[in-house]
Amino acid sequence: METQKHTNDTYTDIPDDWFSPKEKDERKAEAVVRPSLSYWQDAWKRLLKNKLAMSGLVFLVLLTIMSFVGPLISPHNGSEQMLANQNLAPSSEFWFGTDELGRDVFTRVWEGAQVSLFVGLAAALIDFAIGVAYGGIAGYKGGRTDNVMMRIVEVLYGLPYLLVVILISVVMGPGLFTIIFALSITGWVGMARIVRGQVLQVKNYEFVMASKTFGTKTGRIIRKNLLPNTMGPIIVQMTLTVPSAIFAEAFLSFLGLGIQPPLASWGSMANDALTSILTGDWWRLFFPALFISLTMFSFNVLGDGLQDALDPKLRR
Amino acid sequence: MLKYIGKRLGAMVITLWVIITLTFFLMHAIPGSPFNNERATSEAVQRNLEAFYHLDEPLYVQYFSYIQSVVTFDFGPSIKKPAQSVNDMLGRGFPVSFELGMVTLIVAVISGITLGVIAALRHNGFIDYLAMTVAVLGISIPNFVMATMLIQQLAVNLPIFPVATWSSPMHMVLPTLALATGPMAIIARLTRSSMLEVLTQDYIRTAKAKGLKPVTIVFRHALRNALLPVVTVLGTLAASILTGTFVIEKIFAIPGMGKYFVESINTRDYPVIMGTTVFYSSILIVMLFLVDIAYGILDPRIKLHKKEGN
């Protein structure tokens, strides 16, 4: 009996003078402890902490610089054929060796980097432009417009990407601009779907409604209110488009539909070097293959890192 | 459910029609006729050839007769190898490619899921990082690089496996490995992330509280639900394996459909290009359709029909 009642009484038994009121400091309680960061500052801070993603970013920056500086510091010309120097192993004269026509692999790797990066970036930018416009309009207009536009996207989405690319390359004849055209003709569909989904979500937020109430024009609402708030997923999608475009270019070059000489890309260099594995001239395949793989790796880890960094839900 | 299947079936037919139309008009947009590039032929021979391939008829007649023949699965004769029809080539190449693709898919799914589950169970541990590094490497290395590395190491330097062709199980090892690494990596990453998500769910805690064995929890409760997202990518994976076979069949000299396709691209053999494209696309589209339906059946949370009724 006693023990059961005990619990209720214990606390009321404590004398009042044991308590003293804590000094109130309202300013302190209201103060913002955490430094105020904008979305982009926060994302950048979190990306900096991700070592793998940062190493990818650093590699890509170095690669871009080297693709321009590399050919300049090399003593050889990338398209000059020196038939006396066929299939030489890497040495102090030819840093990455030479190929079957006596061309310097070191110079060609960096020239190939320019082409491969150009293809990747161009495809990503075109996808961005078309995808954002298409997805933005579909998501913002909604209703019947959205319905029709998304039906079209659904059909295009069902088309096998690489087959369409191959078909267009066959028809237009191989070349740099054919590749970029072929890659972006169905490539924007994924972007359009992502943008539409985001816009559908954001357009129902209060600040958009407020903006509308002020009589802001549609174009301005899309540019100033909707797009900045959908940028996160768009950037992630773009970082993932670049490697898949570089990959597709390598694939096309491998089928003989890619970059044509005298231009070289990593894919066409790897394709030319295929026979070399049986003769033991490993450097001809090794260097282009190494740089394709490292670039793909960097873009992939950077994309993963950005995905985490730009996701507000993962903010700590 | 039936209504949904009907709707998807309609979309599938439209997509197929777009592909057939696209290939037809793209092939006809190419300037010049397929016969005027090599040796000189007399006017009469030229006309006879064009009549034989119905190239002298108006475009819309050709278009409708092409659709008609595609619907009946007749892709016509090859231009460069007149003795063979496209159907012959598909008939000979498809079983080989199908075998390669299926074995690859099975290897990729089993090893990818295993890798993903192990990584998720050892979250942030050494094995997790190791498995994910392997996975990112698998995505980063193009399959033709993988294939040549495998040939160099396991067929030339250490002659364990044959270098090329397709005649015994030993011949299948290297092509399958080269083709499977990419899809395996994608599956591993996906399984890991969805497994991690499922493992935090309440019903897993309940299962643990009931004192179930860890093996039972992982296999009966977690994995079942974690695999749903994996099912959704099977369609896209099939597509990447299929296009991968072009490259792998070329490198390993495997007499599959991909080899004919690459050859037809190099010789600009238009009927073969058209036929194989349409054939490949139909396989892929049917595959995507089946995956969608399977997903709807597997995941009870997805209501395929809107109507809830009584």
C-alpha cells in the first residue's frame, strides 16, 4: 500500500527552495545557432565532405585542363604518321607509345579527350535545353496538354535508345555532329520526365500561388519560381547523361559509326587497337580504355555525390 | 488489371508502329539506290533489280507492303547476300544470341543480388565499400574493354579459356563475364540501396522482436520486398545486354544476331538493318511490357486500376 502511493508523493515532498528560477535570456534562446546557408552553399559544403565525389570532380577538372594542355606539351603531333615508329612501347620519347601508323598515343589520348568530353557535354546541354522546356511546359500547363505531351514521351521512351542512335548514324553518315544529333534526339526524354515530375510538385507550393496572385507572368513564374527549385535533380541527371553519352560514342565508334579520322575519340582509338592485344602492344588499348573508365568512374561518383548533396532531405 | 494490360498493349503497338515507320522512312531518306555504288550495271539490270526489290513503286505502296510483311514476320531478302533472306539470318543468329543473353542475365541477376545483399548487411563496413567499389568499376568499364582484358589475361597470357567462337560451355565463360559485369553492378547497387531502406522498416523490427533467425528475416521478410525495384530495371538491363551483344559477338566472333547486324551496318545492307532493328525493338518492347505487368502483379501496393468499387 505504502509503496504504491509513494510515487505520487515523492516529488511534492521536495521543498520549494530547492528550486531557483533560471535567468531568462530571450536573445540567446531566439538566436540562430547554425549559420544560415543557402541551398547551394549547403549542397557545396556537403559535397566537399564527400571524398569520393570530390576526387571525381578533381579528376574531371584535371582532365579538361590536360585535354588542352596535353597536346601542347607533347613534342609530337597527334595525326602525324611516322612509319618508322610503328607500335613503339612507351619510352621517354613517346610517353604512351605509338600506334600502328606511328602516331603518338600520348597526344592522341588528349585530343581524344577533347572529342569525348565535347560529345558528352554537348549531348547533356541539348538534353537539358529540350528536356527542361518540354517537361516544364507539360508539368506547368497540366491537364490535356500534359496528357498529350506525356503520351508522346511514353512512346519515345519505349524506343530502344542505342538502336535509334545506330539507325540515325547509318542514315546521316558517321561524324561528330551526327553522333551528337543522334544522341540527343531521344536522350532528352528522360530529362523531360524528371522536370515534369518536379514541376508538378513545386507548382502547388504556396509561394507559387502567392506569385500568381501578384499577377506574375507565366514565363517569369517558370523561370524564377519553378526552375530554381527543380535544379537539384536536373543537375544530377546531367552529370549522369555525360558519361552515358561518352559511353554511347565509344560504342558507336566501336561499330565503325563514330568519329572518323583524322579526328580521334577514345572509342575509335580503342577500336583501332583491338587487334593489338594479340600482338602484345598493350599500350595502344590500355591508355584510351583507362581514360574512358576513369572518366566514367568520375562522372558516376560525382553524380552519386551530387544526388546526396542536393537532396534537402539528407541535410543534417 | 485487364484494363491496364489493354492500355499498355495499345501503347506497345503504337511504339512498334513508330519504330517500323521510323526505320522505313529513315532507310528511304538515304540518297541514292543501294545498287549504284559498286560496279556499273546497265539500265535494264538496274530496273530489274529495282523491280525485284519493289523499289520502283511509289513510296506509300512500298510502305504499306513493308508493314504488311513485317506483321507477318517476313523481312524480305538481303541485298548484299541475295541467296539469304533476313529471316534466315535471324533464324540462325537468334538462338545463339538468346543463349548468350539469357546466361548473362541469369549470371548478372544472381551475382548482383548476392553482392547487394551482402553489402547492405555489412552497411558501411569494409565488405560494403569493397562491393560498391567493384560495382562502380563494373559500371565504369565499357564491355569491350572488359572483353579484351579478359581475353588478354585468361586466354592469351594464361590459356585457360578459348579466345573466341561459341561451341562449348568453356567458350561461353569469357563472353558472359564480359557482358555481365555492367548489369551486375547496376543490380548490386540497386539491391543494396533498396535493401537498406527495407531493413529500417517496422515489420523488420517486429520480425527481429519475434526472435526470428537472421537468415529468415533477410530472405523471407527483407529480400522479397527489396527485390521489387530490381524487377523494374530488368527491362532496361535486357536492352543494355542486347546492345552489348553487338560488341561482344564482334570481339569473340560469335555467330549471333549481333554479328549480322554489325556486318549489315558496315556493308549498308538496308533490308537486314531494317529487319534486325524491328526485330530487336519488338523483343525489347515486349520485354518492357512483361516487366511492367510482372511488377503490377508482384507489388500489391500498386493499384493497376483506379476503380476501387464495392
